[in-house]
Amino acid sequence: METINNLSSTEFCRIFENIVEHSPMVGEELDRLRPFSSSNQFLQLVDIVIKSLPNCQKIEILEKHPDLAGKLADSNLLTPESTREQKAAGLDLMSPEQKQKIVELNNVYSWVMGWKWPDVGVEDVHGGLKGGFRSQFGFTFVVCARENKADSILRGLDGRVLNTAERELEIGINEVSKIARLRAQDILSSYQSKL
């Protein structure tokens, strides 16, 4: 951890800026928590930082996640991390029918989650999102693709549309935390292999 602890703030934040999709605030908060005694402590702090965020920031994080097997993937516009993760889950090999089912379920999911958000006490956090129900109501289904395959993701999406907004916020952030820990672990491993 000495190498990570000795990085400049600018370099540290650059390296860890996307452990949470398009949310450099997590890397910035981790920078303030240095020095780390071990990689285990660092990974625990990743989890703590994410789960300690206020609901409005958690929702913002979930809104920034790309749709699984969506338009960004089809157009090769995902972040390198998301591209690797979605390929690892086999989402790039899905049949047109499976892709259509994911799009349809994600639209239903976004609509259901958005419809319920007033119960959480968050006002108008969904403006400006891309296309369909997302633009009016909510965020995408988030799952740690590296821990799943396409079929299990489809089953999970099918079941999660029935959750309450509060439960889905909790599940979505837990999935974000899993993704962030795996991404951070990859970065730590790459630094350890350079020593």
C-alpha cells in the first residue's frame, strides 16, 4: 500500500476516479482517508464511503450507470471498465430476443422505481436522463455483471421490478459497492504486480 499511499492527490484521484461509474467523488473521498494500512482496509473503506453517501448522491450514482446491453454498449460508448464487465457476463453475446427483453424490463424497472421515488423524499432528481421512461422517472437496473451471467441478470431484473424504491436503492448501492470493490482490487493488483 506504500505506493498507493505515496501517490499525489491528483494521481490518486485520476487512478480511482471511475471505480464508481462516472462518480469521481468516491475516489476523492478515499484520497482524504489516506494512508491505508492494507488493501483489505482500503476495500472496506470503498464500501463505507459508498454506503455512507446521502440518498440523493446514491441516486445520482445509480442514474449514471449504463443500461445493461443497451445503446451505449451497441455503440461502443461504455467506459473500458463497463465494457470488460458486460463482456465477462456474456451480455455482448445475447440474442436479439434477450436484448429486447432486457430493454423492456429496464424500461418497466425505471418507470416503477421512478414512480415510487416521492416516498423516499427525493424531489426531481431524474431530469435530464436519456430516453424512454428513464428521462421522466428513474435510473437503470444495476447489477455486478462480473458476478453474474446473462441469464441470471435477466432473472434478477425480472424479479427486482417488484421491489419498493427503498429496497431497490439499497440493493442497487450494494451492487455498486461490489463493482467498485472489484475495480479497486484490479487497480491495487496492477500496482502490486509492478513492484
